[in-house]
Amino acid sequence: MEESKAPHIAIIQSPGMGHLIPLVEFAKRLVNCHGFTVTLVISGEGPPSKAQRTIVESLPSSISSVFLPPADLTDLPSSTRVETRISLTVSRSIPELRRVFDTFEAEGRLPTGLVVDLFGTDAFDVAVEFHVSPYIFYPSAANTLSFYLHLPKLDETMSCEFKELTEPVKLPGCVPLMGKDVLDPAQDRKDDAYKWLLHNTKRYKEAQGILVNSFSELEPNVLKALQEPGLDKPSVYPVGPLVNIGKQEANPIEESDCLKWLDKQPLGSVLYVSFGSGGTLTREQFNELAHGLAESEQRFLWVIRSPSGIADAWYLDSHGQTEPLTFLPPMFLERTKGRGFVIPLWAPQAQILAHPSTGGFLTHCGWNSTLESIVSGVPLIAWPLYAEQKMNAVLLTEDIHVALRARAGDDGIVRREEVARAVKGLIEGKEGKGVRNRMKEMKEGACRVLKDDGSSRKALSLVVSKLKAHQRELEQNGKH
């Protein structure tokens, strides 16, 4: 019998670097380990950013990319939440996605599967039309996925806002969660962001499977619960940690400077401080963090962005920032000379976390950053800003125990004394030793699950087998 050709998979990414990066790593795994070809379909509300183009241009030849024309969101008010903009970008790009699939069909290379991310379920309509298997790649924690899968039921049974709940939200296998820590778009049930969240989660059951960027040793209880029959949901496959641990493109001068500086520091002595590709602090909080880092008397490498009143200000737009160094307190650079290194806007994070001098990471708890820390065995200070980051912070501090928490006061500000306490505690305190040992265990677990016989490799192989079987069936029926 004639051997089937290598399966072709299409992956549509909803806007945001936090979605593109893990999808690219997933695509590489399909290509390198299973011989697939992949087309990455990238949606957006504007032209591709330099960062997006840099990633796409570095891809192997088996991964091609298509940038969809920008979605028109000019009818939206300026107050529209980022989650609404992301969901609408995908939804309004469906006609263009259909055209891409028409081209695939004309060229005789229709995909076997279409993979969407957490905001992309409206693309399932195209998958159904073209007899393509729909899958979800969920780029965050299994605890958050469980919340997504339970949300339609929670929505039916709740009569108030999450933040008004007097009892924690308890889901099978998950760490109990206070309502105020539930992800941002669920905090106002009248807002369009919540309606889009609910709309997407209701469509999750249409997927053939959900691949989650986590692993059995990191979140054993929730993954066990999600894999039990009973819940009206597709099969869940933990395939993580999928992270970029290779060399990243950057400004070569800044990159070499910060890595050279790290080379001169003692082992495990430096706190890396970064709030991801989109996170920003208010001006007051920026000032308190700066003073706290100075007062901690610990070494640090801080990626700084201009302060803003909106936590996710740069998530969809990293352009147009004023010079962030001008916002530092007077004499800050002189006061921290020798033990502090400040780098504007961007740093080669994977290389910094893998560096032996890095002893901790003050992080916004974005899941990509979290997994990069785990793979490098770097313990955390949790400082969540937006999206599902508060949920991740609870998971990392109260369940997995790999992070200390920097606590905000009643006014929502983490004061300099608390910054100094958390930083000292992580780098040289007893608490820090505990989370460091626990993180070492997680790093070892991450290595195990990605070996040939590891649970994450096996989970992905199961999905690959299903996709290959679907392709054979389509070929037999003359549909592909």
C-alpha cells in the first residue's frame, strides 16, 4: 500500500507574542520529531511587528507562514479590553482563513488538522467545512484550562461576580482559588471580554483534543482530574514544557553586554526582573520597585519599560515607548552601580535564565516565563499583573511551592520594604532555599517528561497517531 505523505497541519495564532512563541515551539516539535509540515497562520489588527517577523524568519523550511490581512477593529471604542480585541481579530479573520484553505485545496495540500489557541475557536467553522480535525493548543497552565472547561457551568450557577464570592472556587485537582484571583476577563460578567471568554470556552467541546503546555509532574492532580471521563470535554494531552531555550535574536550590543555582566557575577547571586513582553507598572509602582531593589542590596538585572496606568499596555503594541531610563529615581544607577544592570525594553530571557549566575526571577507569572524558569531551575518571586497571572501566582506559591509572593498593600502597591524583603528572602533566606530545592525537582521532572519515553512525548505521539489515522481515512474517501 502506498505510504501516506507527511501530514500537513495548519496552526492559527491569535494576536500576542505570548501566543506565538509556544505555538512556534509546538510546530517545531511536530516537524522535528514527527516529520509533519506546518503552516503558521498569523492574525493581527495591524502589520506584523518586528518581533513577529524575526521569529517567523528564523523558522525551519518545513514551517511556512501566512500573515492574514489586518482585521478591521476601527468600530471598537478605545476602552475595549485586550481579550475582546484578540477574539474579534480571529473572528473577523475567518473569511481570510477560508481563502487560505481554498488555496491549500487548489494546491492539493489541505491540512489534516487545524490547531487554534485559547481565543481561536471560531476557526473551527473552517475546519468543519474542509473536513479537517480541530484541536486546541492551550498555552497556559492545566489549572487555568480546568477553569475554562468548567466556566460554562460556573456561569449558569453563579448569581454574582467572582470577586463577590465568599468561598473559594474549588475545581477537581486544582488549588482553591479566591474569586478576586480569577483571570481578569472573568471579573466583569457584563463586559464583552467575559462574553467572548464564555463563547470560546463553550466551543472547547468541539475540539478533537486539547494539548496543554504543562506536564504531569508539575500539575499531577488537575491533569489526572482532566483525563478522567465524565466532564463534557475532549481528551486533554499534557505536552509541555514547550519553551524556546535556544539562542534568541536581539540587539547584539545590549545582549552581549548583559550576558558579559552576568559572567562576572557570583554563581546564583543575580535576581532577574522582567514583566514579560507586555507587562507594565504604574509610575508609583515602578518607583517603589526601584527603591526596593536598591534597598535589598542584592544583585539584579532589570528589564525596564516605561510606566503606564494600564498593566497590559504593551501587550499588543510594544512600539512608541518613551525612553524608560528617564523614569528611574534620581541617583538610582549610581546607588546600584556594580550590583545592578538595567536594560531597556528587551533582554535575551532564555539565555539569562539558563546562566549560572542567575539565582532568581521576579516575574509577572506569564506561563511562557514560568516554564522557561522551570526548565532552567530558577526559583521565582510572583508579581502578577493581568490576564490569568494571578491564577498562576496562586498555583506557583500555594500548590507547586516554587515561588515567594511579593504582597501588595490595601492600595494595590507593593511597597519598597516588601520588595526588599522578598528579594532578600529568595536570594539568601531560608524561604528561598525551600523554593530553590522544589524548583530543582521540577527542573528534573521537566527533563524526564521530554525524554523519548517521557509522558509529554507519549501524549504528543497519541495526538500524532490520531492525526495520521484521520489523514488515511480522508485519503481513502478521496477528500484529501
